[in-house]
Amino acid sequence: MTAKAPADEIETAMIDVECRNESGYDTAYFSAVGEEQERLVSEYSDALQEVEQSMRGIQQAINFYVIEGQGR
């Protein structure tokens, strides 16, 4: 998208950013999201480790068959 936003939209966005900064909304929001992510990672660490192992296997297969040209 290359069209420039209308002036009223830019002004509204700037007011929104200023309000979020002054109120501390962004800080509180990202802090809450971060805390929830940490809780979920801790709670589901076993499942996440299994997924990580699966992803490693997939990447190895990609490397072997695609990158190294072994699939020909």
C-alpha cells in the first residue's frame, strides 16, 4: 500500500500514540502479555520441547532434501 493516509487519520493515530504513552497502557499491556507468555511456557514446557524437537527434525529434512539437493 503506497497511498498516503489522510491528514485526519494521521492526527488521530498521533493522538492515540500520545494517549497510550501518557496513560501507561502500552507498558501495562505488554507487561501482562509477557507475564502470560512466561506462564504458558512454564506450564507447557514439556509439550514445547517436543515441538522444538519435531521442528529440528523438519529442518534437518529440509536441509537434506531441498538445500543439499538430495531429493532429486
